[in-house]
Amino acid sequence: MADYDYDVLVIGSGPGGYVAAIRAAQLGLKTACAESRETLGGTCLNVGCIPSKALLNASELFHEAKSGALAKHGVKLGNVELDLPTMLADKDKAVTGLTGGIEYLFKKNKIDWLKAHATFKDAHTVEVAGKSVTAKNIIIATGSSVTPLPGVAVDNDKGIVVDSTGALSFKKVPGHLVVIGGGVIGLELGSVWQRLGAKVTVVEFLDQILPGMDGEVRKEAAKLFAKQGFEIKTSTKVTGVSVKGKKATVTVEPAAGGAVETIEADAVLVAIGRRPNTEGLGLDKIGLELNKRGQIETDHEFATKVPGIWAVGDVIPGPMLAHKSEDEGIAVAENIAGLTGLVNHDVIPSVVYTHPEIAGVGLTEEQAKERGEVKIGKFPMLANSRAKAIAETEGFVKIIADAASDKVLGVWIIAAPAGTMIAQAAQAMEFGATSEDIAYTCHAHPTHNEAVKEAAMAVQGKPIHI
């Protein structure tokens, strides 16, 4: 048997990569992780999930205080001011704490951090900082990066035309922010700056925002964003962005063709999606081709067609979500160790961390109806006692079940804590629950999740509080 430097080498330290490395080490495999970024955690922890959520929370607190929303609860404030440098520093502190935590876990689990970019020389050898490193198993977990918009130059340093990374660090609140792309990232970051005082215009090529989500949820979300002050231009194509001085001009036209319009902006956020990071890996050296979407294909064990090469996370098919990557990271490590690592890709929840939050798991109503007859139960948060008690009554819970078996096929939620509420639905679906199973499960009162129970009862045609 050939001797290798490591049993497992992980390329990339994002949610998929660092979790795979830790799990492999826990299973007794000698493990290393190649990461060229100065800190561990990948896009999610450094310039994605974590800093954006810190700003979403801080901006919500500011908006509550500034808008007078707290007055209805008997909390009256004087003059409220924004200290943006402190808010951004607080965001950076959250990032530093978590990335440092992963570095600690690497040391605890005796994982070697190879601090450089890795390129394949052959199926068991990579070059890192001019040195050859060998491994019996190599896991590609290089994540994804922002999809560029042809003809639009992003320069985060100037802070006028930016991507999601630049939108985390504006030096001042833009007077008018144009967001190109009505998906999760654009709406979340748009929400941050809208709460802090910016006028926000969202330009979406499709006829509705939030592609891939349940149709009814997409329509309701658009109404809520408009109510908050967003200007949303759907079925609209961006044809160009020009910068003059400290202003940008966005040129748009109807997606189907028509009259050209210009929008003046102080800042433009390009958020049209993400693409897998595969350039510079030297995949041609190991005979590994990409599919038409630039992804690496794997089997259900996350093995590629090249023996000893595995892949997880944003570089393989499926939703580009940190928690999907984490589950795949655990599974691939267990498969390498000879255990059985599985991920149920039919039950991957997704969350939009706006206010209220939007969350879903499983099939949309449209997808479910394509497969057969369904039963649907809905319950408005307006009728939920906890939501009423704290004056957060926007949204609803929607459960889609198979008409014959009553098995839950999908759950969609708009509610202040939808991201937390969706966990119950995901777990129920993982165990193959019926709507009746949820309806007859006792829920604590008063809680938001009682709305999930009531929606399940509505599938049965017997909700209590509506």
C-alpha cells in the first residue's frame, strides 16, 4: 500500500470543508485542510451568513428605536442616532470570534491547516505553496463566489458598484441603493440598508422575487417588502451600469423588450447568484470534467468518478446553503471512514433573514401539484396568540400534504421567527410525518409554532382559531 502524508486532505475551509475535516479527524483519520484565506470558515463566516446576520440584527434594532415602533410597547426614546462604524465593528467582532473558534477546533482535533491554495498534480497529490502533499482521499469543498453581471464592473474598494462583500462595509448609508437581483442575498442586504435609511430599488429579471420559493409566499413577500418601502421592479433587465464621480446610473428595460429607463443611484449591489469555485484546481490533471452548470458531479456518497476524490457543498449540484454543505461534510467523512453517511436532499430548509423571516422546506405547492393531488392547510400569524402579544402578526404557515397518504410534502412560513420555526417542519418531514402527526402533537402555549400545529389542523379541515 502506498504511503501518504494524510488520510484525508480537504481543499477549502467553508462550512462543508471545515466540518468534513473535523469529522474525519474525530474518526481517527490523519487530516489536513488547505485554505488560502487568512481566516478559516470560508465565505459564510467571513463575508456571508455571519456578518450579514449581525448587520440584519443591528439594523433591525436601530429601525425599531428610530421609527418609534417601540412606543406602542410603552418604550419611549429621545433622539436616536446611527453610529455606523461601531455597528460595522460589532459585525467584525462576531466574525472574528467564530473564525477563531474554528481555528481552535482544528488545533483541538489535530488538523493541519495548510495556509495556501491547493492545485492537483494527480489524484492523490496537490501542490500547496510550492510543496507536494499527498493524501489517500481528497475532498473538494471550495465553495462558490459571486456570479458577475456581464458588462458591469464591480469595485468594492470604491463602494459604488459592489457585490455582497462590498455591501457589508459601506462607509456611509447610501441615499439610493439599487439591488440587481431579487433573490435571498439581495433582499437581505437591501433590508439592512433600507432600515438604516437608504431608499432601496430591487431590479429582478423574473416576474417575481425569490425564485424557487412557493408562489404564494413570493407574492406575499413582495407585498410586505413594498409595504416596508422597497421599490420592486420585476420582469426588468439591467442592460448597463455606469459610474460618474460618486454616482451610478443603471440602465434597465422590460425583460420582454421595450423602452429603456435609467435609475440614478448612490450605490449598486450586484446579487444575481453564485457560481462554483473550480478554477485553478487543476481538475484537468485528474480527468475530472464539470457539468453544464460548472459543477462537480458526485454519487450519493459524494464520491466523484475519480477514485479517492470526493466533493461537497456549493461545487456540487443542489442549493448553495451552508447547512447543506455541513451535512454533506459530515457524511463524506463518515463514508471515507467506512461508515454510512447520508444526506436527505429532499429535506433541506431554506431561510430568508429579512423581517419578517421567510422559510421553506420540501416542495412548493406548484411542484407538489405536478406530482399528484394535494391537501393544503394555512394559518395566519394574525390569529397566533404569541404573534398578537408582541404585535408581529404578518405572515402565515402553509402545509402541503399528499391527498392520499397525508404525508407532509412541503412547509412554507412567513413569520418573524420563521427560520427557527422551520426546524420543526424539517424534522417532521425527515421522519415521514403526516399532517395529522403534527396536528396531534401538543405544542406549548403561547408560541409561534402553534401556528404550525394549526396549519396542520387546517389540512384536516379543523383549525381551532380561525
